[in-house]
Amino acid sequence: MVGFEGLGKILLIVGAVLVGVGLFFAFSGHIPFIGKLPGDIVIKKGGVSFYFPIVTTLLLSAGLTLTINAIWHFMRK
């Protein structure tokens, strides 16, 4: 069973993640490199366009992984 101290840490982490995601969505249109990296797939035919930001997704995943691992590392000490 998670005590109140553990529950508080979990709530702080969840809150920080939600704030981070909210800031990302709020400012993602203003970040110049998001969605325009080499390797992002853009297909336009006629009136239809398909967009898959694979390189952007990989970089964001690596950044989040490093951030979460750093948080967990410092929480264990």
C-alpha cells in the first residue's frame, strides 16, 4: 500500500507531466523544428495530404525517456 508520502510524490509527478504536455500542445506551433525535420514523411496528392513526423517522434521519445529516467534516479536517492 502506498502511504501518503508516496502518494504525494506520485501526484506531483503526474501533475508535472500534465503541465509539460499542456505546454507542449500550447506552444508546439511556435517551436520551429517540430514537424520539419529531415526524415518526417509528407505525402501530398491532389487534395489529400498525409503527414507522419517519425523523426520528430523519435527525438521527443528520447527526450522524454531521459527526463523520466533522471526524475526516477533522483527520487530513489
